[in-house]
Amino acid sequence: IDFDLLLENVKDLNSLVGEGMSEIEHTARGARLRRPEPLPLTLYRNGIVVGHGALRPYQHPATQQCLQDIMDGFFPSELQPRFPDGV
């Protein structure tokens, strides 16, 4: 795994969804600015942790698919149902 390229692709994906930008959230009394909650990706020597989930070994097929999606410049397909507009 080329970790430098992986991190660069994560940065590119973050910029696509407007990292650091606020969204307008409508409330009963008007509206307010809200920052979207980030989804952490933690890289370890023996695997990754997505969000607050369990350690996923690099050899696991789902982990390999997740990392391949990022390396290809896409959000991980496993996150699309939860985050249709990106994370």
C-alpha cells in the first residue's frame, strides 16, 4: 500500500465534499450553520479502522475493496448507503 498516495486521495476526496465548510441546517426557529461530522479513517501497520468500528486487517477482502476505492479516487462504496453525498 502506498500510504502517501492513499492520504493524498483522501485529501482530494475531502476537498470534493467541502471539508471545513458549514452547511445550512433548517430549524423550527430558522436556520443555523452546522459543520458535518467527519468520518475518521485510522491507518495502522496491520489494518484500518473506519469511524469507531473494529480493526479491519489489510488482508480482508472488504478492507481491500475500501482501500482500492480510495486509491481509484472514489469514496468507499460501502459508505454510499449511509452517506450518499459523500463523507
